[in-house]
Amino acid sequence: MAGVKRSNFVRLAEARVNRALRTIRTIGNLSNKSNYEYTEDDVRKIMAVLNREVAEVKNRFKNQGITDSSEFKLK
């Protein structure tokens, strides 16, 4: 049984982390000032929510807990 759980974890972890990395890279594309207009406050809010969520993931692995998820809004 442990082998199945491990293989499921590896399969899902690779897929989900790779999907998250691709999505984070698309957020980075928003930095192109020839295509987008943003403020330093917008950038600060984006970075804060991303850092907070990464910290929450670390915490969940440490404590094996489940937390509430919420949507990000600039306004």
C-alpha cells in the first residue's frame, strides 16, 4: 500500500508543482510595462499573497493541517 501512496504522491506532486511553476511564470509576464500598467503597491500585494501561500504550504507539510483558501483580489 505504501508503494501506491508514494507513486500517487510523486505523480500528483510533479503535475501540480509544474502547473504552479507555469502559472507563476505567467504572473511574471505581467511585469512587461509595454503591455501592462501597474503600481508598486500592486506588486507588493501580489508578492505578499504568493509568499503567504507558500508559507502556508510549508506549514501544512509540517503540521499536516488543512487551512482555509481564499481568492486574491487587488481591490
